Amino acid sequence: MIPQGPRLCFDLHLGQQMLYCHVAMKASMIVAILLLLLSPSLACLGSGVAFHAVLDGSINPASKDFVIRAIAQAEQAHGSLLVIELNTPGGLGESMRDIVMAELSSTVPIAVFVGPAGARAASAGVLITLAADVAAMAPGTNIGAAHPVQLIPSGTNTDETMTEKITNDAVAFAKSVAQERGRNAEWAEQAVRESSSLTATEALDQGVIDLIADDFSVLLQRLDGYTLRDGRVLHTSGITVEEIHPTLRERLLSYLTDPNIVYVLFILGLVGLVYEFFHPGVGFGLAVGGISLVLAFLGLQVLPVNIVGVLLIVFGTGLMILDAFTPTHGILTMGGIASLLIGSFALFNIHNGAIGLSWVTIVLVVGTMSALFVFVISKALLIQRKSPAIGTNSLIGMAGRAKRSINPEGTVLVNGEYWRARSLEGERIAPGEGVTVVGMEGRTLVVRRAGKPDRSREVEGSEGRTKC
């Protein structure tokens, strides 16, 4: 028989244990019910959305930002798949490497689909395709030609040793990416060293890609039940597709990463400022030239630019302007054209003709700019230099308009001709204000602001010397 005291302690201890077990059972039931209710939504979250992004154009900092943002968006939404539809002639090596690293580290499976028919994955596009979890192509597409010519700076004297180092580095990178994804590493080396290219069927036969699909919808059907290299299985039947589009900033930068557009904007900006120089005052030339230069500088920030090329273009433009004011019989203009051509060809450090500055664009722009200076600006200044068609005495009393600020000297437009002018009393006359000619000093008109009292008697003769 248990004594009364110890028996009371035993009963209390037994009651506490039973109470703890009861509470634990209830908590377990609550957790199980919550997991049961949340499991459908969790499954939907992890496997219910496939993202689709179209990358059409060169591989550059703008397209790199777009692809990396698409990968991050798919990861944040816990998507089951990201399909990058690719059509590219190639691009910049640094941007390509950033995209490849983002693909290799992505937690969301990535499929790169070279399509539609007629598309290509050339140069940098080869490694972007090889780095995907699933590589697919549409019929009528091709992949290859990944020789790293765009990595060699323009205008540099690269010897055979340096070229070999660059090529070997690109080969090692391509082989490592292919091996990581279980693809044909030997062909990856051939694509870099020999610029080898394959059709979709050849790429499938040689183990470069995994699938051939006619279009995006067929690709999703082919991917249903597909087992990835790491053991994950894709389920794409009836999956919801969400499109990822470039932002306004990414679209603007994609245009400004085209060397041809940036080059035209840069030249147009210089021409606009020159036009404003000959037609002073805040107007069309300043607006167009200023906006064009701002956009051009945005593009020059993201493209590999040779600063010597920029300086040669500016110097050539300066020579052509200077020739309009000096009697060099076109020598400075010829030097300016030569400087423009050399600077244009050396402007960008891009050797890949598919994404570089076209020589046709250079010839058209330089030719148009040269014609503008030779046949328009120079002729206009020659008209100003020739003797006036009417007698100088006939100009006295005529009304005109100040084109450049007169303080006390400037430029006026009188009788359809530009003249150097001096204000009668040293007063400042703003551009656009009306003036009246009261005399001449050689080839300089003496003017006063329109509406002021006439003091032309203080100016003597046709020579226009002001009396003391």
C-alpha cells in the first residue's frame, strides 16, 4: 500500500502527462489539417505557371538586363519553367557571360528555344543555348559560328599569341558549359575554333540540343513529362503561360545599343549644333541637336567605344566649320572628311559585322554631311562675302532683324543677306529684335534698335564713319 503523500504526488504527475499528450495530439491534428488545406495551393504555386520571354536581336547590356530580370521574376513567382525564345546574330562577350551565369545558377528550369523558323543562335547565342536546362530548335533554324572575334578590341594590334589566348579562353568556357549540361563539348569547341554551324536536325543528331519543335505551343507539349538532367520532371500539360515583356527602359536601350542608330544620332547632334551656330538663338537646331546628343551618349555608355574615334569625328566637324570661315579652298574640308571617315570606322570596338557599325551607314552619313557643308554652308557664307547686289548707300534706312546678339557687335539680316553689325550707341540688341541701318563702316553695318530716334546724321557718307 502506497503512503498517502507519495500517492498524491504520483497522481498529479500522471495527470500532467495525460494533459501534455492531449495538447500534443490536438496540435498535430491542427498542423495536419493546415498542411492538407494548403497543399493544393502550394502545388499550384510550384508547377502552375510557365514564363515566356522573347529575345530577338543582339546580345548587349540591354538584352542582358532583360533576360536576368526574366529569370529573377520566374524565381520569385516559383514558376515551373522559363522559356527564352531566341533569335540573335550574336553580341558582346561580357553580356553573354552574364546571361550564361544567370542560367546556370537559376532555380527555375530554363528552356532556350531557337525560333521561329528562319531564326538563328549565332556567336554568343550558341553558349546561351548550351547553358539552358533544355535546348530546343525550330525546323529551318541554325546554330553555330561562335568564334570570339567581337572580343578583340578594334584598332589593336593583336598578335597570334594574343588571339590564341582569347580563343582558348572562349573554347574552355564553351566546353565547360556544354559538359555542365551534358551536351556535345567537342562540337562546342569546333563552333568556337572553326565557326562550325549546324541545322536543327544536325544539332539534334550530334547531341547539341534536346528537342525540335515547330513552335512554342508544340514545345510545351513536347516538354510535358520531360526529365531534366538533375532528375526534376516537367509538367506542362494545361500549364498557364505568362509573357514577360521588355520594359520601356529596356526597349529604349535596346535601340540605343545598335551602333548604327547611335552613330547617326551622334552625327545628327553635331549637325544640329552647327546649324544653331549659324542661326543663333534657341531654336530647332539646338533642340534636335541636344536631344540627339543625349540619346547618343546613352548608347555610347553601354557600347564598347574607342575615345579616339569620338575625338576624330569632333575634330573633323571642327575642320569643316573652320573651312567655312577661312579661304583655304577646301583643304580643311578635305581634311575634315578624312578625319570623319577614320573616326567613324574606329568609333566602336566591335569586329562582328552582324552587330557592328555598317560601312554603308558610314559612307551615307559622311557623304551627306560633307555635301551639307560644301554645298550649303560654304555657299551661304560665300554669298555673305561677295559684294552687295545693291549700293551700300541703299542699305541705309532699311529695316532688318538681329540674328546674333549685338553687344555692341553681332549679326543682322538685312535685305535677305547676313551682315556684321555694330550698334550705334553701344547698346545691346537681343536676337530677333528689329533694327534699322543708319550707316556703314567698311563692311560693317551701323544699326540702331527699330523705333528709336533717328541719329543717322551722326554717321557720315557711304563710308559710315561716326563723327566725334
